[in-house]
Amino acid sequence: MHPVMLLPHDADTQALRQALWQHRIGHRITAEADGQLIWVADPNQHVELQALVQRWERGEPLILSRPSRGRAQRSADVLPALKRVPVTAAMIVLSLLVFALIGLFGDLLIVGLTVVPIGIANDELVFGSLSDTLSSGQVWRLLSPAFLHFGWMHLIFNLMWVWYFGRQIEMLQGSRTMLLLLIVAGVGANLAQYATGTALFGGMSGVVYALLGHVWLMSRRVPESGFFVPTMLVVFMLGWMVFTMTDMAGSVGFGNVANEAHLGGLLVGLVTGWYYSSQRLKNR
């Protein structure tokens, strides 16, 4: 977030806030000692925000009545947004594509993406070893389980948070940082789960918890960085992680959860969040 201007303490900013959101200007207004400080997420919108504030101060109408837009126009609006977060968009598209292809190829695709090869011998599942898998060049298996989802709710829940957290990271820290987080968190979460003796697992949850930890620490240690996550959302997601580790989760149908992947991903996100926030504080 970047500071723009101060408004009086007693100013009613409700209409201004509505206009800023309608013009898709990411912002925040904080109470400071000298007044209400307006912050803008994208510095390229600095001038546009100032112009709206000047109109608001003159008492001019700000809320525009938009004509209904066709499907083509709405698609045109979506594409620029996706281009700004290519890694986040690719994570979502790949997860959806893999989910769709599982419907066509079934187990053939699943066993090609698990952390180690899986086969059947004497009517029993047989698992390969991680060392043999890597020595044979199947390095993609370290990350590919993150793109495996076994149900619609599993898929939607994960991708919703990938979009929420990933978009913040990629817009504020760049695509390279987001890609690094995906690889490190995905591999770290998968290895943490595999270390428990489980080979048949999948999902982006470990990466999601890494993104959560990263965004939360950045927002707490460097509030002006633009990162934001509601405290209750952090409490809910951490509470959900703890709940799925208990016997109670199994009794209500949530027992088959990759808990170690969640914990491993969260630790990765806390480490990266601490590192990047420390770098930001050092460069102040």
C-alpha cells in the first residue's frame, strides 16, 4: 500500500469508498493522528484516486450508472486481470484441467501424478520408492500431487484460497516470488505427507496454507505492504487444520485429510513470510 493524502477526522468517506471500489481502485483508509489517511494498492492509480477525491470534495456525484455489458466485454475485463497474475491463473487452470482429465482417464492419470509410482500386484497396491522415482528422472512427482483433487468441494475450496492469497502475493511481490512459493511449498508439503508413509494423496491445500502463512506474516509485520487477511479467516483456517487432526474429524467424514501437508505448507509460508518481511523492514 502507498499513502496518498490525508482527510479530516470527521469526514464521511462512505460515498468515496463506494466510488473507489466501483472504479476498481484498491485502497484502504486508516485513522491516523493527523486525520484519515488514504492508501492505494497500485501506485499507477495514484492520479485517478486523487481526481476522484477532488470530485468528492467538490460534492460532485461519484457513483456511475453502468450500462449492462455483454459477455464479450466481461471477458475482455477478465483477461487483463489474469495476465497480471499468470502463475496464480496457471495454478487454477492446471488444477481444473487435471480434474477434468481424471474424469476421462481415471486411475491412469492419477498414478502418473502421485508422489511415487503406484501399481497393483496380487490384488494389492504396490508403491515405488522416492529414491528410485527421482533416479529415474520423474522429478515432477515431487510437485504434481498438488494438482490432484478427488472431488468438487476439495477442488473449489482449494482454488478459492489460491485465488485470494495468490493474487495478493503475485501483484505485490511479483510472479517470480509466487512461482517460488508454489514450488517450495508444494514440494515441502508433499514430502511432509509422504514422510508419514502415505503415497496416495493430493490437493493444493499444503500450498494454500503456505500462502496463508506468508500473507499473514507480511500483513502483520509490514502493514503498509498492502497484504491483508482478516483475523477471523486466519483463526478459521488454523482451527480447521487442528480439527482435521483430531479423531472427531474422522467421525464426521473428514478423516482422510493430508494433515502433514497442511502443516508442512504452513511452516514454509511462515518462513518465507518472515524472510520477505524482514527484508522489507531492513530496507526501510
